[in-house]
Amino acid sequence: MIPAITRVRLTRSLTILLCFAVLAAGCGGSVQSNSDRAATGERSSGADDLLIVTTVAPITSIASSVIGDRARVVGVVPEGTNSHTFEPSPSVARVLADSDLVLINGLQLEEPTRLLAEANVGEGTRIIALGDATIDPSAYKFDFSFPEADGKPNPHLWTDPSLAMAYAELIRDAMIELDPDGRADYEANFDGFVADAERLDTAMRAAFATIPEADRLLLTYHDAYAYFADNYGFTVLGAIQPNDFGEPTPKEVADLIDQVRESGVPALFGSEVFPSPVLEQIGNETGVRYVDTLRDDDLPAEPGDPQHSWLGLMRSNYITMTAALGGDPTALEAFAASVPPIDGAEYPQ
């Protein structure tokens, strides 16, 4: 079952209305604009009318799984992009102007996209910051890449399945409010997502139990596992990427080398999207294995493949972690979604 989670309900007063008739080139198709709906008094419903805009790929995938075919889902942050610094193109403003609902992670993950959404969505279109609505500020994680002095908490909640389920619940409720006729579909899709996420959690715990407790240590390039680590009994030693998303200083590298030697961590985890010569250097100097195949927001496989999903991303990353830390990933390798995740999102770039 989904654990009890403190929720902060967000409300926004949105006063700027931009009227665009079509989506940007590359999205394909068209939807009735918010201005047209307001003029006719119609409330949009169904796949031909509702447009849901999302940001990073894991959220886009979760939203697609809950929404199904009752709406179009358009992700505006391309996979494999640094979402912290991504600057959306002008075409994204046109997509946002036609949206019925905008789902962002929040917790200051995608600030340029959030600001663009606030300036361009139609009157009455909600922008839901899923992370802010899922955890109370008292539960925020601050660390090497997200120091408390900067006031920006670690935003990567979706790496913990229990928090991803909370995202799905918020999406379900928002869609029922937007499209009451679709309640049965949204509830059924949500139930299916939760069932698979709970099975994934079971497989994760079985695999992690095979890692020696002293070796459940994480030193990664990008600091994306703080909430996951708390739930699954891992210790995050640090991250290479500093809070300005640049490269660490020579002193920080030297400190990390000392930390690696003292901790006895079995492996260092890099990013497939953002290769790190620094991590490779630390691995070479300490004799610790460097694994560079973790994915951040980049879903595995190709669109249309069942693994191209939030579930597939979690499975892939945790198989990699388990094997590199000396465990047996068999339970995760055997995991497959009972219903293939829906992968119908579009991207305007």
C-alpha cells in the first residue's frame, strides 16, 4: 500500500492568457485551444481534446500510465537533458498555452520551465508541482549537490517507488477533477500502476538484501538517490557534480578520493548521459570499479518498448547498482510489468 505522506495542496492564481490555435511543429495533430473552449463554454474531455503537459521523462511516463488514452501527454524536457538547466524553446510556450493541465516535478528542479508555464498557461489551467505536493518541507533532503544554504532541496523523489506512487495518486486526482467522465479509467490505470510499483518494490528489496550491508554505499555523479537511500537502507557518500552543475574543484576531488579509500565503497556510479572523467579518475586512483551506465532522466530502450518507462528506468538502474555492489540482481531481472506501461507521450523539440 502507499505509505502515508504529508501533502501540501498547491493553488495558483493564473492571470495571463495567450491564445494559440495549434501546437508547435513536431507535436503533430491539433487540440481545441483554451480560448476557444472559454468562448463556447465547452469543457474538454477525451483524447481528442485534453492536453496534459509534463516535464522530465519519469514524470511523463508516470502520467501516461495513469492517463492512458483519455488525453494527449506532451513532455517538454527532452530525455537525456539536464533538467536543472534546460531552457525551453519558444515552441514550448505555445504548447503550454493550449494545455489543460501542467505537471512538473517542482522542488526547484525545472525552474525555467515552471516560469514559462506560469507566464503562458490559459486561465484556470492548473500547474501542479508534484514534489512539493508529496513531501513536507521537514522531509527535504539537502546534500552535496543540493546544499541547504542554497535553499534548493534534492528534487529526485521518483527514484523511491513509494514517492512515485504518490505522484501517480496526485495525477489521478487531478485528472478526475479535469475529466470526471474518465474516473473509472483513471482509477483502474492508477491501481494497475500501483500494483506494479509495489511488485517492483518487492523485487528491489529482495535484490538489495543480497548486497552485504557494509557495501550498500553510493557515490554517484549526480545526486539523485537521497530519498531512495533512506527507504532502502543505503548510505549516500556523496556526488561528484557540485551544486552549480559544473565540475568539482581539485580539493573536492582529493576529498572524495580519501572518502572512497576510507569507506571501502565497491563501485562508483557515473551517468550514461553525462560521462564523468573525474569519477573515472577517482576509480583509477583508488582501484575501485567505475560503472558509467546509470541513467538520470533518460528512459531505457526505444519509445514503444515496454522498458521505455519509469518502471523500466528503475529496474535498469537498480539491476546495475545491485550487481556492481556485489549483490544478486535476479529478482529485479525477473520483474516485468503485469500490464506494459503506456508510452504515448509526444515531444515538441
